[in-house]
Amino acid sequence: MTMLLELHDVSKQYGNNTIALSDVNFSVREGEFVSVIGPSGAGKSTLLRCINRMIDASNGEIVFDGVNALGLKRKELRNLRTKIGIIFQHYNLVDRLSVIENILHGRLGYKSAITGALGIYSREEKEQALKLLNILGLEDQVYKRSDQLSGGQKQRVGIARALIQNPKMLLCDEPIASLDPNASKVIMDYLKDISKSMGITVLINLHQVDVALKYSDRIIGVSKGSVVYDGSPRHITKEEIHHIYGSEAGDLIMDLGEDTDYAG
Ligand SMILES: Nc1ncnc2c1ncn2[C@@H]1O[C@H](COP(=O)(O)OP(=O)(O)OP(=O)(O)O)[C@@H](O)[C@H]1O
């Protein structure tokens, strides 16, 4: 498998005092499903946002699909962003628009300002939106206003909007943090299926360690801006979880129970 994403010594400082990321190094292979875990404030969101340059890293190198993302100018950056779909905790849908209109917004990165502003989409784009609606079980909601959907349905629209970009990677920033356990499972199952069936790489921030261990090929543990664990979910030990979470680890370890073969 080839590397799709490589981070070399990536650091991010906010203002004079906050070092959010410190010399982060890791690579992600094409098709891998990787979870980033760590306590609140560890730098997980900053890490994800640096990858598509929603935030600019202070130092280091981020290579995506063979291109150094940090050196890109406007047009190439737009190009890069079409290959990276983003899924947000709060969905970021346009409430007053229908489900299908929100999904088609995922195509805006491919359009000129004028065709985008006029909402002009081709027949192929509309057909692809309908296909994705079917895949994500939203075929009965096509023309519903987005603010009339449940949280789980909104997140499925968010996934469809990301997929219509034809991305190579999905960056998912706490995609289930606002959902109940049932809706969370539905979303995680869709993300896993999509990753497998479409060969899309997934990099996902999660607060729920048990979910991360269950779904991921690999876990990256972040603490105070540094990667302190990078490996399989199968063999992660309680000591390693303690190392990632520090004093917050107690309850998490109790929730996980005695068996350390969590992914089994
Ligand atoms: N825009 C900003 N300006 C200044 N400091 C920031 C900014 N965004 C984040 N930080 C700080 O950077 C550090 C990392 O924050 P980040 O949001 O990346 O952590 P996180 O692991 O995603 O946390 P959480 O799990 O609570 O979302 C924290 O100390 C945070 O206060």
C-alpha cells in the first residue's frame, strides 16, 4: 500500500504561549482507517485542521498524495481540498436548504464562483447525489429541509456531501460527539463500510476510546500536542491508555473492562 498522507515534524503554536502540536510525525496508508484519540485540549482538532490547511501549521511538512500541502497557493490548495472531505461534529449544513442541495454543495470546490453561486449542477452531479442518498439510507428525505432531520440523519447528509467530492480521504472531527449511542453506531458503521468498499482513507478524531478501538486499523494517541502512541488497537495496554489520557484514564479503563483485545 502507498502512503497517502505524511506528516514530518509538524508543529502548531497559537499566539506566543500555546503549543498545540509539537513535532508530530506519522504516515497514513491509502485505505487505512485511523483514529486519533487523546484528552481534551491534546491537539486532535488542530491536527486534523492542519492537514487540509483550515489552520496553517507553524512548522514541518505535510505531504498529501505526493504534494506538500504547506507550500500550496490558492488554486492548488483548492485542488487539494477537493480530495479531502471533511465531516464535522455539528454537521455544518445549511438549515434552510434541502438534503439534496446540501449534498450538492460538496461539488462547489469544482465550480467557478458564478456557477457555484447560481447553484448550477450537472445531471451527473444530481444523479450521483441521489446515488449517495440511497447508499446512506436517506432516499426518503431528498427534498426535506435539513433542519427537519435528526442528528444522525444530518450527519449522514454530511457524509454524502463529503463523498460527492470524490475524496481520497475523509477527515472526521468528532463526528459522533453530538449523537446518542444508536445513531453513533450507525454513523461509524457507514464510515467503516465506505472506507472498505470505496477504498477511502479515514482519519477520525474520537472521544470514545471503546469506539476507536472497535473500528480502527490503527490508533494514534495524542497527549499535550505530541504523538505518544501509534499502533494497533489490538495490543494497546492499559498503561498506554494511561500514558495518553493521564489522570482522565481511570474511568476510560474501567469502561473498557478487563479484556485488552478490544478489537477482537
Ligand atoms: N484558535 C485558537 N487560539 C488559541 N489557542 C487555541 C486555538 N484553538 C485551540 N487552541 C488551544 O490549542 C490546544 C489544542 O486544542 P485542540 O482543540 O486542538 O484540542 P483537542 O484535542 O481537539 O480538544 P477537544 O477534544 O477538547 O476538542 C488547546 O490548548 C487549545 O486551548
